[in-house]
Amino acid sequence: MDNHTLLNISPLDGRYRGKIDGLAKYFSEAALMRYRVIVEIEWFIFLCNRLKLAETRKLNGTELKELRSIYETFDVVNAIRVKEIESGTNHDVKAIEYFIKENLKGTSVEPYFEFIHFACTSEDITNLSYALMLKQVSENEYFPVMAGIVQKLHELAKKYKAVPMLSHTHGQPASPTTLGKELINYVARLERQLVLLSNVSITGKINGAVGNFNAHHAAYPKTDWIKASVDFVNALGFECNMYTTQIEPHDYLAEAFDGIRRVNTILIDLNRDIWNYISLGYFKQDTVKGEVGSSTMPHKVNPIDFENSEGNLGVANALLSHLSEKLPISRMQRDLTDSTVLRNIGSAISYSVLAYKSTIKGLSKLELNKKVIQEDLEKRWELLAEPIQTLMRKHKIPKAYEKLKDLTRGKETTKEDVHAFIQKLNLPKPEKARLMKMTPDSYTGLAQKLVESYKLKI
């Protein structure tokens, strides 16, 4: 029982673990250890095989395979061993160095042990480890789940592109739209932010204790360490940041987290709108046998997926906001405040992904209640005050707005009221005939065309 998930403090590792279990391979303590092992070993290989430092030798294929197998087979047993070493070193990165050497003891690379973690400060290893973490979780988890939301919204927008719907501005009835048009708005907003987010350049550094290659240059003054660092960081898939203190300044992380926060804010907006449409009866929700909506009201089918998503997005944004505000700030050449904060990247992104999955689940349960949405619109003949007064303005009929205000504002306006008003207007016959044919559900402008013309980018 001591290890039961019911005893976990964080709901991510307790209540919600089953929904985000796959994220542990990126964000867990063991995952960070593995990323650090990757960087340490690849740096060692780089020194031997690419830079070919005089006191090293080129590693053969068997040795390369043996070295890389340490991180390729890294598991929880290895992670436990690293923690045991750390209990003595009281330093997490030094424990990684000792762990690698322990695994290579007695092999043909043992004579070159001192080139493991050569000229490195801990942050050289750590910043590249977090870069690998963010790159892989983005490619394998974040963008795929966001693509799922965008594609689902696009599918619904196309499906409902011609379904007229009453708009609400300031909570009051407004010019009609279509349900599909309102959904495609979110598709466009999300895609724009996702494109910006995907273009954030992940940067990394491997330039020593204060960013000047001091130890590197002292040991091998003839080696082009600036080019070497560029080549190594680029080989990992990142842009090399040459101008740093001891730490990579985390500016790209702030860019990324601000981008995720904007995506999350758009989804909060979506969740609230769908919640309101459900409240108005525009949507029904599929029921699941055995589920309970209320502990006392048996009839209820609550919009819990959108509520859960909204709540978790709020938690995510609070964390992301702190991350993006704090991480770029470090006293002089470094302090340690970023270290503990970085460990919460997993929580921020996990709360986001958890929320995304709730939104997708909620969207998949929606069922249009066409009767309600039609009835709500059909009785709103006052909405035609806008096109009538606009055509009156076109034909220079004075006080068009004021006349329609007198007819409709604060009153129940019927079809008969509107038609009687139109008949009295001094308009060309074709214009008058067009207005007489207009109904609240036909007055949707180019809403359908806007949906049809949208080109999905994802």
C-alpha cells in the first residue's frame, strides 16, 4: 500500500495518472536522468570521434554500441542506482558521471574515463537534457494531441457550416451566425498559435562554467571550441547559443511556455462557449451507461469534460506563467533558483495535455439539438433590423437607424411587424422583395462560405 497511487500528493500521479501515463517517459526523475546520460555519452563520443583530441582515440563500432546501450536500456533499476550514488555525492549530475563510469568499468574505454564530463559544468549537460525532453514531448505528445483537437473542431465546423444559430453579444441576441463558423474561428486561432509555437527555436549551450570555454581553451588552446560547440549542439537538433553565463538563459523556454499558455487560453474560451451552448440546449451530450451526473438529481448530464479541461488549463497556465517569468532571470553568472523550477515543466505540460484530452472527449460526446437552436432563432425577427436599416442607409432614407430602433428596441417584434415596416419603405422593388424573403435563419451573411474556404494547416 505504501506505493499506491491513492497516496500520491499530486493528482497528476494519483487521480489522473492513467490519462497521462505516457508522459512519465519524458518528465519523470528517471527520464531526466536518462536524458543526462544521453548528453554525457554523446559528448564523450564527440570528443573522441569528431574532435579526435590527442589524448583520446577513435571509438570502434562495438564500443559505440556499448556506450549507447547505457542510455538505450536505461530503466528504473538504473535510476535507483543513480539515486544511490547521488545520496553520497549530493549532486545529481555528478551521480550521472559516476554511474556511466561504473557501467564501463573494465571495458576498453576505461583508460579514457576522464573525458566523460570533460570541461563541462553541470548546466552544459542539464540544459541540453531539458532541450531533448521538450523536443521529444513536443513531437510525440503535445503537437499530436493538439492536432486531434484542431481536426475534431474542423470536422464539426464542416458538419455544421450551414446550421444557422443565434449569436450573443454582451449576452444579448445578436446577428445570426452559423454553428460551423463559430467553430472554425477556434480552428483558425489555434492553428495560428501552433504555427508560432512550432517555430520556437530550441537553443542549447556547452561552453563551460561561465560560458567562455575557459577550461576547454586551457586544456586544448589550438582546438576551435566555438565551432565544436556549434557542431555538437546542432547534432542534437538544436540551435547553439554562444552567448550565455553558466546557464543557457532559458529565453526559448519562456517563448515556448508563453505560446502554450496562449493555446490554453484559447481553449478556455472554447470550453466556456461550448458550456454555454450546452446550457442553452443547443447541444445534448451522449450518456454513458452507469455514469452519474449528480448525486441527487438523476436527470442531469453535466458538461464535466469542458469544466475539467477549463480547470486544468487554469492550473497549467499558472505554472507556465511562473516558468516563463522566472526562468530567464538568474543572479549574475548563475544561481540555483532555475533548477527547482525546471522540474515543474512536466507538471505544466501534463496539466495542459490532460485538459486537451478532456476537451476532445467532450467534443466527441456532443449531439446537435437542431430543434432548440432553430426555435431560438426563429422567434428573433428583431434581428432583421440590422439589414433593413443598412439597406435604408444605402438608399439614403434619413434616420434609418432611429426608425428601426423605435420598431424593435426593448419590444417583442413579430414577422408581421417587420413585413409591415418593409412594405412602407420607399425602396426599389427588387430590394424590397429581397428583404421580404429574408428570415432570421437566412440572415447569416458569408458564414458558410468562410467555413468552406478555410484551409486546414495541420
